[in-house]
Amino acid sequence: MQELLREDLRGRTPYGAPQLDVPVALNTNENSYAVPPAVVDDIVAAVAAVASGLNRYPDREFTDLRGDLAAYLSRSGTTVGREQVWAGNGSNEVLLHLLQAFGGQGRTALGFTPAYSMHPIIAATTGTTWVDGMRGVPGGGAFDLSVESTVAQVEQADPHLVFLCSPNNPTGTALPLEIVGAVLEAAPRAVVVVDEAYAEFARPGTPSALTLLDGRPRLVVTRTMSKAFAFAGGRLGYLAADPELVDALRLVRMPYHLSTPTQAIARAALGHADTMLGTVDVVKAQRDRIVDTLAGLGLDPVPSDANFVLFGGLRDSHTTWQALLDEGVLVRDVGIAHYLRVTAGTPEEVTAFLDAVAALGPDHL
Ligand code: PMP
């Protein structure tokens, strides 16, 4: 089969976070809390209301959903109009649309590693050349970005797309907005994508790139309902950008890509935004507890604005990953030597994780 495959895809590995049936699953940055019963009732009612119309295609423009997403984003204080919003089956699909429209053969996308592993994978599927930029600030954090180093790498690559991730997965830290502005200036022909999948978990004083959208037609901010909104199974991601940029995405999307039930259940969930976001503070408290406790155990956790923590100080990531799994705790080996990533779950899940770490023998540290 390899010989039939596109040359540039041969030998590549698919995205593969393990989906294992374990007591404590803290490996994909989901929200551990179930959808509350009142929202479940409205979701079921919303599906019932559209079921008889499933003989027809959905609203191709998902107009009402876009309006609801715009209203949700506008709650942050930055007014976002419906015509500025685009959505897909998870923000992964929205990222795909961006790469299909603005990347492709002969074009280049730049990201700063380590960041979200799907950025280069989606780039590859669209034939876009991926350039791996580097993180690290002399005298600062190993995973931080400075304006100087970011701008120098952007100028060198002269890309068609730049991917910034804030808060960054897997490192957890949010990006100073001055970097976004500097990248837009340094890459005059690039669409600059700020992946804000974890924005709702950011610590106070971490403004969203949404605040920069006005007057910057090449800036895109992507979001998702999968994380803070506790709706990963609903598969709804979205972006905010200039209406003209949004318009271009119609050229690459499949007709009717958001099914009628998807639109209905997402709208039902958005109608309960406060309830759906009700666990964010609990999750943030567990995240901070993870950072504090791991530091106390002599490990090296990275301060986080997200719902997960990257922690270092391990002798061998994979050995520790397996030892935790043997205790029923699934975390993520993100491929950074001496580091693992753990999602902040319920207090009980986090206790199970921290207990398992505390019980690790000295050969792990
Ligand atoms: N961006 C980032 C940074 C992520 O971590 C993820 C999920 N892990 C996504 C985008 C995609 O999420 P979804 O497709 O569920 O919206």
C-alpha cells in the first residue's frame, strides 16, 4: 500500500493519543466533568426538534450557530460579529480549512516547537511545507518565546502561515500579545493563526488575541468547545477573523460540513454557557495544585495557563508513563525527553495522579 500512497505521506505516523479504558484518563486535556443534566435535557430536546428534518441538508452557512458563537466570544469584551466567525467539526477542521485555503503545495507554514502536534500534521496533509521554529529564551524559560527570536525566525522563513499557540500545548504558557503584533509585522504576506483552544483557563492578566483583531485582516484566532466548554464529543471548533478571510474558507469546506445535529447540540450547549463553563475554576485550582505539589516532590512543572501541566525532572519519560499507567493513571508522553503532560481533572483524579507520582521510586527522578 505504501507505494500507492502520496510520496510525501509515506512513513508518517498518524495522530495517536492512546484511547485506553483506565480509571484515571488525564491524557487528552478534556474536561473530566460530565455535561450537567439540565444541559443534557436541552441537547436531547434540540436533537428531537430537528430529527424529522434530517431528510434535508443542514444550513450550509450555520447562520444561527455563528451568531451564537459570536455572542459567546463577545462576552469577553471584544465585540465579534457573526460574519467574523467560522466553525468546523473541532478546531482541527478549522485549522485544516485555513491550511487548505492559505497553504498548499509550494507554500510554507511556520510554528514553534514544541506546540500542538496537529499543526505540522495538518500542514503535511495539505502539502504545505512545515518549518519547525524553536523556543527558548536565554536566561528565561526553555519553552518561552521572545519577540526578538520569534521575529528573526519569521523573517528567515518568510512563511505564508504562522501558527502561534496560546496558551501553548503542551507547555501550558500563554503568549504575550506583543509577539502576535510583532509576527504580523515581520511576516507581511502571512496569515497569522493564534490557536487559543485553552483560552478560558488562562490566569488573570492574559489577554486574548481577539483584542487585536480590529484592523488586522491577516490575524485569525481559533477556539474550541472541546476544553473549557466540556464538549469534546460534540466536535465543534471555531475561529474569529476578518469577514473577507472567513469568506475565503467557503472555497475549501465541504458543502454542509456541519451536520444538523451538530449545529443543534452546539447551540443548545452555548445556551448554557455559564453552566458549561462552571467547572473552569475547579479545574484551574487543580492545575495550580498539580504545579505546587509536583514542585514539592522535586519535579519541574512548567507554570500553566491551560487545563494541563507539563512537568520535567524525569529520568526517562516512557518508563514513568508506563509506571503511572500501571497504577491506572494515563498521562501523555508528548515526546519531550524527561517530560510528561498531565490534564487537570477532578480533585479525585488529581489526587490519584499525585499519589501515583509520590509513590514512584527514586529510579524515576
Ligand atoms: N488546538 C490545540 C492547541 C489543542 O490542544 C487541540 C486538542 N488537543 C485542538 C486545537 C483541537 O481540538 P478540537 O479539534 O477538539 O477542537
